[in-house]
Amino acid sequence: MSTIRQVELGYAPCTVCDQDVRLRLSDGTRTRRVPVGVHGPRGDRCPGSRKPGKTFLEYTGLPTWDRMSDLDKGCALMFLWKCHWERSYAYARDNYPCTYRGDQILAGLTRLEACRHAMAVTGGYRAIDRMLGNDEFKRLYDLALTADRAVS
Ligand SMILES: [Zn+2]
């Protein structure tokens, strides 16, 4: 059972009214964030129409990287390393999902949500590897590895 807000695939919460709005169909231009569709009553459309909706982290309120414990950071890194090694987010998610062990809310996420969170807070393996550097990456990773061995 999930405890966080569920947003249907193809929808995002509006940044103004917070209602889940269907994303606009792609017009072929590549944008990082897809805007939500026009919504609200005729003659009084929501000003959030045609703007990018809330991100996963924004609408769930889950901790960002800065607010995570070192142990949970390591847990996220273990998963990202698997994605990198297997060259597949989907394969890593299905076979070596992110397992948080510190923060209670993070530890209570479903496996899919935890994987999504790990990607959202880091921007993926290359981005976080570049930001942390090898030594810090390894230090955090080893924390999670030790915890992982203790429970399995
Ligand atoms: Zn709105």
C-alpha cells in the first residue's frame, strides 16, 4: 500500500490549482517538461493551463537529496549503479529495486516509487556521480552495502 499521492500516468498536478490535469499531447518539439492541458471553467481558465505541471518531488513532498540521510543516499546510489551497470532502468527496477532503509516515509514507498524517487532526486547515475565525485559516491554506497548485508 502506498502512502504518497498517486497521479495517473499522462497526468500532472497543476502548479496553480493543484488539480490533476491531463498532459498536453506532444507537438513534436522536445521539451523537458510537458505542459498540462487547458482546464478550469470557460471564460475563467486556470492560469496553470499550458504550463508544466508539478514534478514527482513537488506533488509527493518526498525528501530531496539535501534532506536525505547518508544511508538513504547510499541506497539510492546502489540502485543507480545497477541501472548504469545493467544499462537499463527497467531491468534494475524489476530486479534490483531501490530499497531505502533510513527515513520511515522513504522506507514505506513501494519499490516502483522508491526507484522513481531515486531517479528524481539524483537526475540519474551520471549526474550524481559527477556531482559527488568518486570518494563520496563510494562512501555513501558502502553505507548502504553494509546495511544491505546486515539484513540479507
Ligand atoms: Zn490549474
